[in-house]
Amino acid sequence: MNYRLYKPEDFEAVYGIEEVCFQPPLTFGRRYMRWLVQAQNAATWVAENEGALTGFAIIEWTQAISEITAYIQTIEVLPDFHRRGVGSELLRHMEGSAHEVGASSIWLHVDVENAAAIRLYETHAFVRAGSEENYYAPGRGAYLYRKPLLNSTSG
């Protein structure tokens, strides 16, 4: 498996993974997805197996008055590649991107029913920091997870 930063020619494959991994109303629209992958304050990592994309992850960061915080927009892996460490490796790459920009923490929302994703985040030292009802859709809530980062760019 090869992990690298997104290139514009990856868009159709990335959006194809989005359509496999999520169903409306949970999918990102094409326009929003294109905006995310092109944003200057974001990094998109892709997982590639024998030239075909198998997953991707998007992290973005914002500068507050005194700190930078990073937000994981999504981690998506094709079903045939689940339980092979792809999500963990994409998460490590996103943490590296957050370190590079000097982020003090990473946070995210995760569907309360997505046990596999919750295990992934907890395995990587993310801590539940709250919840939001109806975040994804009516009756579909989210947990908020957060992880502080060391003030270091070494990894």
C-alpha cells in the first residue's frame, strides 16, 4: 500500500470512494468535496494499492487567536480494504500534516453507530469530548473526539 498526498487527477476516484462509503444524506456533495480537496488550509491523503485508490482522508486546520486546531473531515476506506490498517495509516499521515502546520490538537465528529471508527480513534489516543444530537441526520447523532498534539514537528 502506498500513501501520498492527493493530486487533482485523483478527484473522480476519491469521489467514487465517497459514493461507496456513504449514502445520502451523509455524502459530501461533489462541489463541497472539490472545495475541500483544493483548500489551502487542508491536506488530503490517499491510499493506493497497485495504482488504484483504496481510501482517502481529509484534514483541515484553522488559526484561532492563539492556536491552530485541526479537524478531520473524513476517513474513508473501500470495504475490501477494511481491517488492513489503511485507516490507521491515513490517520497517522493526517496527524503528521497537523504537526507540520503547528496544530495544538485534532478533533472530529464520528457517527455514534460507527463502532469501527470509534475503535480506530480511541486506539490512536483520541478521547470523547462530547456529543451532538442529530448531527448527521434526524436521529443520527455524533460523538466529538479530540486529541492534543505535542508542540513538535518531529514524528
